[in-house]
Amino acid sequence: MRTIEIRSGEDTIRLGQLLKLVDAVPTGAQVKDVLAGGDVLVNGEPEERRGRQLHRGDVVSVTGMEDVRIG
């Protein structure tokens, strides 16, 4: 499992930003398609909202990629 640290002073990161950060999608425009395909889980539950706020300790799973924990 890979850990991604949130910037100092920040409490959350949006799911769409995280997906771009970990190279799950090449562009922001493709985030919507990946989410609509049901390929993303947050804490084991399917998630389709690109604006979902992720907090420290959340785990994001994307089909075909290593899980990511928010640190």
C-alpha cells in the first residue's frame, strides 16, 4: 500500500486531485469516466464523486493499481 501525504496545513484532498496525483488518469477530463466505470473504491465503498473530500486514514482503491492511503 502506498501512502500519499496531504500538504502541510491541509486537512483534505479531493478524490479527482488524488487520482491525477497517483497517475490513475492522465488528465482531469478522464477522472469522470474512471469514476463512472465503478473502478474506484474509497474505504471499500464504490465512489463516483470526483469532489469527494478525502481525509487522513482514508484508503482509495483503483482497479489495476496499488491501494493508496491518505497520510
